[in-house]
Amino acid sequence: MALSEKSQRQIRKAWLPLLLLLISPARSLWAQVDLTGEWSPRIYNDGRDIGDYTGIPINDAGRLRAETWHQDQMDLPESVCRPHSFDIGLRVAPAQLYISTQFDNATQQIVAYHFHAYWSDFMVWMDGRPHPPEYAAHKWSGFSTGHWEGSTLVFITDHLKEGYITRTGVALSEKAKVTTRVTRYGNILTMVFIIEDPAYLTEPYIRESSWAYDPQQIIPAFPCEPLPEGAIVPAGHVPSYLPGKNDILTDFAQEYGIPPEAALGGAETTHPDYIKKMKQMKVLPRTTTKHYIRQG
Amino acid sequence: MATSGRRNGESAAWLLVAVLSLALGTQAMAQGFGARTEESGTQPPTARTARSVAPQDLTGYWESIVTEYWRLRMMVPDKSDYVTVPLNKEGARVADTWDPAKDEAAGEACKGYGAAAIMQVPGRLHIYWQDDNTLRMDIDSGTQTRIFHFGGASAANETASWQGFSVASWEGTRPDSQRAGGGGPILDGGTAGTAGTVGAPPEELGGVRAGYLKVVTNHLRPGYLQKNGVPYSANATVEEYFDRFADHGNNWLVVTTVVTDPQYLAEPFITHAHFKKLADNSGWDPTPCRATEAR
């Protein structure tokens, strides 16, 4: 049963294919960390009011931008169908999510994860491609590259257009970079978003969202047609508040009994010891204890 | 014939390569899934402890960083402010009867510090191994202690308490445990799922060990999901997932909590909390349970 010399030579020549065969299954195993499928959001009314910057490590420039924002800006023709930046689309606006993979036909390796949500749609490139240069176009979806850390998909997004952190005017600059960590806990998918924004934040801002596995889910269409200029907001008018002139800025703090200073956020307000500090702060006379009803 | 013989030789060689590849590939996979081999009996189960197979080091001091739901966590919300909680009608009815003075008088000021809510209460954690299969978490807010039992510990005859009985396991250490249902049921009844074993030794990817801590808690005294009397019942089950990572020079611990309570909740209630690692115990500030304070 001894192999002929020729066959032995053939086997010696075959060491490279053998090595490749050995490597291939080991690389593909982690493709079985299956993030794909339909995911239903579990976000319970994270509505924020104007003037609510609580828990956000916002800086003075960020406060100024937020203070001058007017809710009617969303009715401008260019804003009506404006999509969310990818992270606010996943965190703040409850969004059904569908995750799929894109394969390289030759290698059967995952080239990208495709995240499709009601509000946002983006790719996470897994093939090691570099991020484009700074001068490249910025988009609502940004540009994302990912890698695995243990059982967590980690991706970094930049090249975002200027957008928002909240739906009530806290701005996100085009310089922002977002690190997203996606971990599947059985039938729960949790994403952790860490936002760096040198323009409007003093330190990274961290927040989370979860989805439940829901294979029967159907993501609705998002039909949207901009109205002609002047249809809602008078033509040529851009609603805004001049600095110091926002007369509803303290309504949130007043109605909830929060010290106005605390409502303006900042990194210090995120620590437990800030609770003691708040006890020394003045609170505006409350006008209601039923404010929450407006949110429900 | 010479050509045919050569082809035969090549075929034999390639067949041998294929067989060897399959055999060695299988061996490599078996090595990668060493824990399965161990679980099947080649190594005594007692050789593995929860501490020895831990994919993450959760020990140390951690501080809450409250970046969301701030008004519900850093303050005591107003009565009936439960817009973020999927209460059923009975849950809403009970929440509307909240009376903190009555709780204080009845010696039940700790109702807002139970396992279903304690991760939401701003404060600090001290996590350490009580023994090789028991992870302990001391919490300065309300001066509470949680015990996470690994290795299939049983809750038989356990008296209901604020922190209940917690069964822990390392999950997600293997790719196939990430498939649907691998981490136990979430939406179909909230039973203990697969938790209870020590967990398999982790694999590595990207230089990071795969896996997270899963904790399932029941045997709870009825308590509050929020400090303003939003109730959970003695029938509640709490599933938690603890995950540690580093980012921007900080070490973070993120906890995803799923509370299932058929008595007061219309559906499982999911919350998150994140904690930043502290260098030491400075700032540790034990407080008593207080019904009218945020912590």
C-alpha cells in the first residue's frame, strides 16, 4: 500500500492547497455569529423636549446651536423628507431593522453587513478597505468599517453629514465619529453607540438600543414627498430663535421640577454625585406635575 | 498508459489531500471547540470553574454614567409618570396608588432597589469573586448585594428577597450560541433558559475573548421598576447581560436588562445601563434605602 514516488511528490506539491483547506473552515466559523434577519425595536418613548439636554456631555457651542433650533425647521421643504443620520435612526426613532450580509463570490467571505431600517440604510464594510479621505462626500449614512471583537461586531462611522443627537435640536457635526458595538444575546440584539464630536461634545456620549428577533416583521415603506416651498412655513423664512430669545427653553425644567442648570446637561451631570449638587440648586416654580401626559 | 498512470497518481494524491484536509480540519475544529470535548466527558467538569473560564474580567469598582432617561433616574419621577414602561392596565392601576410615605412606614423603602431596577439607580458597583463559582456585586446605592451563582446552583427553598436568586453563566463564547434562541427565551415566557452552567471556555476573535455574562434572577420580593412606584411582582423574572469593553481609554460595563412580568407588564421590558471603571473605591458612598430619593 506504499504510495509511489510520483504520488509522494504530488502530495509534497500539494502542501499549499492543504494549508488553505485547513484555514478555510476556521475562518468561516465566526460567520455563524448570526446577526442577520428581522429585528423589532424595543425603545420605550425616549421623547425629549426642547431644552432637555440632560445626560448629554454637551459643550457651550452645542447648547447655543440647540437653543437657536426651532421645531418648525422640520417643516421646511428640504427637511420634510430628510433622513436621520444612521445612529439617531437606530437609537431615537424606533426603527424596524433588517440585517443582511454581502458575500464575495470567490471567497465566500463576508464583505459587508447591510443594515436596513425604516429611517436609515447603510453598509458596514468588513473587507479591510480604508475610510475615504476627509474631503470625500459626507452622507446621512456616513462610511462604516467593521471588525469582530470577541462575539461583538464593532464598526466605526465617519463622513456623516451634520445632523442631530436628539429630535429636539441637539446638533451633531460633520466632524462626528460614531463607534457602534453590536452584540446578540440570544433573541435580543443590543447596540451601543459611542459618539465623539469635537464640535459639540466635551467627551464621548454613550447610549444603547435593543431589538427583539422577529422573523415575521415587515418593514413598512417610507413614502415621503416634499411639499412646495411656502406650503407650511412661509417662503423665505427659516424658523429659529436668536440667542437668548428662546422663550420655551426652560419649560422642560420648570414642568418637571428640574433645576434649569441641570437641564442644560454637561458631562458633570451624568455622575451620581450630581444628585447631591442638585439639592443646592434653585428650581423654578412648577406649573404642572402632569407634563408626562404630553409625551404619552 | 503513462498519462493514465500519472492521472491516477495525481487523483490518488488529491484524494489523499482531501481526506487529510477533512481529518485535520475536523481535528482543528475539535481543538477550537475544546469545551465541547470537555463537556462530553474527557475532562472532569469540576476542573472548570466560572472564574477560570471567564471571558471577561468584570471585577473592580464601577460608576453609573447616566446619559439617558436622566429625569427618571437622577430624580424621583412624578407619580404616574410611567410613559417609558410597557405596563398593562393592572400595572398602571397599581402605579397610580404609589405612596412613598407608606412604603417608608412599612419598612419597604427598598422597593426601588430590587434586582429588576437596581442597575438603573445611579451609584457605584463593587464586583468581585466570592469564590470560584460565585460572583458578588455590592452596590452603594441602597447598600445592596447581589450574588451570581454559577454551576447550576438551585434556588430551592430560597426566600423571596429584594435581589432574589441569581443564576449565572458565561454565554456567547461559541459561535453557535449566538443563533436565535441560543441565549434562552426572551419573548416567550421568560424562563431561566440555558443559564445555570458555568459556560464553555471562550474563543478569541480580534484578540478579544468571546462571551458575556448572563444572569437570570427570580424569587424576588415585589418592587418598583422606577422610584415612583411602577411595580413589578413576585412573579417577575429578570434576565441580564453584562458586557465589558474598552473604548477611548475608558473601560465600560454595559448591562442589558429584560424584565418579564405577566402580572404587571404587557411585554418584556428592556433597559440598559452603563458603568465606567474606577481606579479604586474612592467615591464609594453607601446610602440606606430611601423611598423619596433618587439613590
